[in-house]
Amino acid sequence: MSDPQQNAAAAAAPAPKQSNGKRHRLMTLIVLVIIIAAVAYGLYYFPVARFHETTDDAYVNGNVVQITPQVTGTIIFVNADDTQTVKIGDPLVVLDPADSKVALDSAEANLAQTVRQVRTYFVNNGQYEAQIALRRSDLSRAQDDLTRRMQVAQTGAVSQEEISHARDAVRGAQAALDAAQQELASNRSLTANTSIAEHPNVLAAAAKVRDSYINCARNTLPAPVTGYVAKRSVQVGQRVAPGNPLMAIVPLNGVWVDANFKEVQLKHMRIGQPVELTADLYGSSVVYHGKVIGFSAGTGSAFSLLPAQNATGNWIKVVQRLPVRIQLDPKELEQHPLRIGLSMDVDVTIKDDNGAQLGHTANTIYQTNVFDKYGAQADQEIARIIQQNEGSGPGTGAGTQTPATSSSERGKSAVKSASATKLM
């Protein structure tokens, strides 16, 4: 080999050593970064991250109160529309009360007539007692006449025929007294151990009035809860039947979150654990606080319309999700309202897992008292009719109106009490 070639080979020999050194330093740096990242993650995971379970498969849920009629009728008044707020007791829909008013007037007239008939039963007791006294007097007189004739019969002053007539008079007077006593007993069986207001006939007629009154009152559909109107489908002039959905009311002050966690995330999740939530509506700047209050009795697929048939031959395992119910802070809901169906990000702190998954918490109670007044008003109307027709009140006419609302005015009161919305 020539000298120039040897010199060139000698000059090129140190280059691979320099390249290997750079690669070694780079690999060392990468390993150090990985080790530092692993240590940092371990320092974060073991004291913090392992005590949190998160999911973005969570949505706001709440009660949707359906407004449905209880009687058949034609809509004459609608006092609410979608997105509007209504308060408990506000009249939402009014049906034409003409038919129910006729039935109520008939039931009230029948009650008034029944009260007067029962009142006659009580009055007849005194009349039959007077009849008995009269018949006793007739019997005593007939017996005296027979006694006097029997005393002078030996002298021949009285004929046997006259004595026979006197005996017949005594038997007739006794029969008349027995008949009067039977009439009194029969009438007392209709009034024994009762009063006019508690008489079975009056109670039966009062029950018909109560039924007709409630049916008439049901022509006005009040709001059972305070909330926002949604899904309004009712129109003025529409003929509706019991059970037809007219609209819905959503009370947004009581919404909750259904978070669908994977089954592998539920091992340490318990009732009562604290939760932090954020909504896509407000972003991460608004954080809600709540707590786990319950777990669904089954996964979403188990309660689906067409549940999976896992016994089939083409089965493929899919990780299931279980809905977890989370209660929100009412004060935070008031400051930042949520709507049903909005997406939420959920972070449950599972550090304290001493609670139960199937807790024995108190049952949630939903109730409304807007319909309670119907029965009380019906009882007041019944008492008014009985008082007017039993003779203890100031008037005895069945048609006399008191300061209480008359049946002809009840059908219009709901319409007058609210401002009607014009339909263009």
C-alpha cells in the first residue's frame, strides 16, 4: 500500500469512536428522562392518582314531570310555553267545564232533594208519635164505653147488639194503635243512630257531589312542581283524553349526574365519596362538588331495549359500564344552572372506601299538594248544601248562593285568575 493511502486510513480511524460517544450520551439522557418521568409519575400516582377515578361519560339527569289530564275535554286555555318558568299551583291548561258543570249541578240538586227527604223521616217520627197518642185515646174511650155497657147489661138497658158493637170498637181501636206503632217503628228504623248529615242516603248523594266536584275541578291542570316548561304539544281547541301528554315540567333545582364508569373502576368506589365535576357548558373554570349517592342495579346494556345475548356463539367480551348517581350541591346549582342531557367530566375520590356500594340510605320522596284542596273544597260545598236544606241554616232553598263560589262560576275562575296568551 502506498504512503498516501496509509495516511488517509490513519486519519479516518478515530471517527467511529467519536460517533459512538455521542450515541452513548444520547441513550443515557433518554434513560435518565424515562427514569425521572417514572419516578415523578410514581410520586404522583401512589399518593394522589390511585385514589381518583375519572370519566367523561357522564350526563346531567333530572325529573321530567308529565302534565296529563284526568278527564276528557276540549282545551280552552293554555298558560305556558316552552322555556318558560312556572310555579307550583299555577294553572297551566284549562278544559271546557260545560259538561262537568252540568253533572255537578245535577249532583248538587240530588243531594239537596235527598237531605229534604231524610229531614222528612225525622219529622215523621213526631207525627207517628202523635198518631199513637191519638190511637191510645181512642182505645181508652172505646174500652170505657164497653165497660159502662157491660155494667148495665144485666138491667136490660143496653142490648146485646150494642155491647157487640162496643167490643168491635175496642178491637178496631186496638188495631189502629198497633198500626200506628208499626209505622213509628218502621220510620225509626230509617233514622235510628244517625243524623241528617250522617244518613246513608245523604252520604251516598254527597259522594256523587264530591265525585262531580273533583271532576269539575280537574278541568284546570295546575303545575305540580316549580320548574321550566318543555315538550309542550297541547293546542287551544284540542280534544284530549285522560293520560294524553300535554307538556312537561323540569325542576332544574334538583338535577343530578349519571356517570357511567367502567366495571374495572368500581372496585373501591363507595356511597358517600366526594366528587368534583366540570361541565362542558362552563368549562374547567367552574367546578361542581357532589357525592356518590347510589349505583344502578344493572349496566346500561342490561336495561337496553335489546339486551345483548351473551350465550350466542359469536360472543365478544366488551367492558361494561355501570351508571353511578352523583348528587350536586344545590347552592352551586343555583349559581350555575345545568340542563338535562349536558355532558360532565367526573372525578371521584376513592381514598376512603369504608362505605357500602349498596347503601341503606333513606328513600327519596317526591310529592305535591296542589290537588289536596279539591277534596276540602268539595266537603265545604257539601256542608253548605246540607245546611241549607236541613232547616238549620238561614235559608232552605237549594239554589240559594252563599259567599262561597257557585258552581257556575268555578269553571271560569281559573281562566280569570291567569293572563291568557294570545295565539296569533
